[in-house]
Amino acid sequence: MSAATILVVEDESLIAADIELRLKQLGYNVCGIVDNAVDVLDFVSVIRPDLILMDIHIKGDLSGIDTSRRLRERYDIPIVFMTAHADTATLSDAAATEPYGYIVKPFDKRALAAGVETALARRRAEASLAKMEHWLATTLGSIGDAVLATDAEYRIAFINRVAEQLSGWSKEDALGRPLRSVAQIVDESGEDLLRARIESVIVDGMSLNLEDAFLIRRDGTRLPIDDSVAPIRDDAGIVAGVVIAFRDNTERHRLEQQLRDLNSELERRVKVRTTELEAANQELEAFSHSIAHDLRAPLRAINAFSTRLAQDHSCQLDDEGRRLLGVVTSRTQQMSSMIDDYLRLSQVGRAPAQKVPLDMAALARNAWATVTAGEPTNAVLEMGRLPLAFGDPKLIEQVWANLLSNSVKFSRHLAHPLIRIGGTEDERAVTFVVEDNGIGLDPAHASKLFNMFERLHPTTELEGNGVGLAIVRRILNRHDGEVKIEGQPGKGVTVTFWLPKPTGAFAGLHAL
């Protein structure tokens, strides 16, 4: 670091020469010696010293104090007064110019060194502080958020460019004004939010966020903002002001309103669509029953006439005629059964489903009793553990009945038909399995079996209309469950279905 340059202003040449010598001995550079105000002002206009040692009494019309005042108005140069007069009036006049120190004559080398070094150290500290303040002001002025800061009396001490734009207050007009006259922050109803928040910041010393706040701009318009208020503390930890940071929230409010409008429109459309679907379902149900009624009427007539023909005129028919008459009767009964299956399938999707804990073992036993009642079968049922499930008891019992009925039907030709059922559970679902040792199936066609009226065997071999598994899948889908079927020709079939595990109030029952 180069030595500081000092200008000496002294009207006594011997004293000035002594000061110059001592300063050089201390390692400073003396850039000049003058004895009057005019020469001082001319010198400083050309050469800017780091420090001026100013005698209070100098030659000319202007005193050292007057000269110092003019220098302060034009230049930013630190000044230390030298004086043999330390009376109160003189010191008071000198203090008005904010000098960097006093050296009282006569002085020795130590006093001179202390006065000069103290002034230069203060100057360096002020320069460092000014640099930091400039950096801070530039930083705060460059960020995208609006920033306001106050002094200890809550008057505006800083406002950045974004805050000027959002509030409508210029820096020149805002500085020094009370905070609430520049930043009026209210809620949607117009209630003042800032006063209570500042009191909380002062008492608790914590930063606070303001939600759903509005800034009243200088022209009286309201601007939605996101806002935070934080304390400014001095070195002693005492709150010496507050800083408020906020951003324009107009776009978020617009998007939120747009989202609310879209949700309202969606709800309206859903209600309209639901009404339309309910009406369509009612029409479909009425149509289904009407079609079923209209189809059953000719079937009943065909069946009645076929029965009467068989009873009254069978003797007039040969064997082929009686066989054909039996085919007509069988087909009318099959058609009637298909109509019943179709109605059951359509009702599965419309009937309200209960959601209660299910004793799956009891439902499976009931279904087995229904399936085997009056059925000439020697099938054996092996029942393993069946976990508790959750759903509609009537619909789930229908699932068991349809699956067990298929197992009995497809293993009927065996000497020792065996059907096994069991279940497992994990964190999310309960799984059930129905296995048989019947005729099996081709895996390539397994997925087709869940389609309506899909069959893999002709009715001459096995009865049925191909609706049972379609009903099973529809019931399970209504319970957020699923089903799959696997098998190999001659090796039986395995049907696996699963249901979501009970949640909420029923979860505890499942754990018992």
C-alpha cells in the first residue's frame, strides 16, 4: 500500500515546515503546503490529497473552518483541524463541518501520528462501508422481488426499483416517509395486515409471511402480492427497523381463478353428464326388460306348442320328428336362459353395491351349497384359509357361485373331481384361488372367456351361455378388483381373483 498524501494548510511557515518534516518521518507524503483558502481550493481542484491538515486561523478572508465547509460542499476529502484555540465556541463551529479529528497546538510527534492515523483509519472504514452499502444497494436493486426497508422509526430508508414500479412511489418521494403511507398491505376485506405483523416481528423477532395479501398502490389500486416481513437488528440484537419483500401475484391469482372456473365448469359438466347417464341407464334398463319380455312371449308360445305337440301327437311322429321336436324345446329353454343371464349381467353394473366386511369362507360355503343342490355330482371341495375381504356380500357370493359352478361343470366327467379354494393376503390386497382337475383349456383362448357369450365348448358337450365369467369380471371391477384364468388342456383350470384390502374404519377388523 502506498503512503497517504497529505496537504498542510498553515499560515506560519516555520510551523508548516516542522509539520512537513514530522509527517515525512512518519512515512507520509506531503503533497503541498498552503496558507490561505484560495490556494487550498485551487490546489484541491487539481490534486486530491488523502487528508488535509487544516489550521483554523489562516490568511485571507476565509478561516480554516469556512474553507473546510466549502471543501466539504465540493469534495469528499477528510479534514483534521489544527488549532491552539480549544474554546467551546471554536470547537462548536468546527464540529459543524464534521472534521475527522483535532490536533491541539503545540503537539508532539505522537499526537500528530495519532491524529493523522485515526483520521485515515476512519476514512478507510467509511470507504469500506460505502462500498458495502453500494454493493448491497445494487444487489437489492437487481433482484426480481420488491424490497422496502425502514429505520428504527419505521420510515422508508430503502426502496428498490421493483418496489418503485409495483407501489407507484418513486425513490425520491418514498424515502423518509412513514412505512404505512408507502406500503399499505391489506387482506381481501381491506383489513390492515401490516400493523399487526410489524408488532409481531418486533415482539417475537421472527420473519413472517403474509398470504392472500394486497398492496394498495399510490394511485389507490389493489395489487395481489406474496409478502414477507423480517426484522433488521443492530449489533446489540435490538430491532432497528424492518424489511419487507414482496412480488406481484397477479398472474397466480389469475391462474387460480381460471382453475376455479374450470373446476366449476367441470363440476357442471359432470352433473349434466351424470344426469344424462342416469337417464340413459334407466332407459337401458327399461329397454332390457322390454326386450326380455318381448322375447319371452314367443318363446313361451313355442315351448307351449312344442310341449302340447309332444304330449298329444308324439305317436304320429317318427323318431327323427321326435328328435327335432326335442331340439326345438331345448333351444327355447336355452334362449330363455340366455335372456336371464343377460338381465343379470346388465343389473350388475346398475345395482348399488354395499361395502362391508365379508366372511369369505361363509360366502363360499353358501355358494357351494347352491351350486351342488340337486346336482348329481361327486365333486369334493377342499377349502383352505380364506382371508377377510371387503365388498358387497350378494355380489361376491355370486362370484363364488359362478366360479364353483364352472369347476363342477368342467370336472363332471372325472371319476374323482376335486375342487380346491384358498386365499392369501399382502399389504394391499386379498387374493383367492379356485382350482379344479377338469378338462382344462387352451391358454391362447383364456382371455376370451371373460367376453359375453364366449364359449370354448359347444352346448352339446357342456351347457351354459358364456356369461358367468363376464359377470364375475364386472362384479370384481365394481370392487376395484380383477380376475384371471389359467389352465392347460386336460390339466384343469385355476381362476385367481383379488380384492383391495379393507381401509379406514374396517382395516382394524381385517387385522383381527
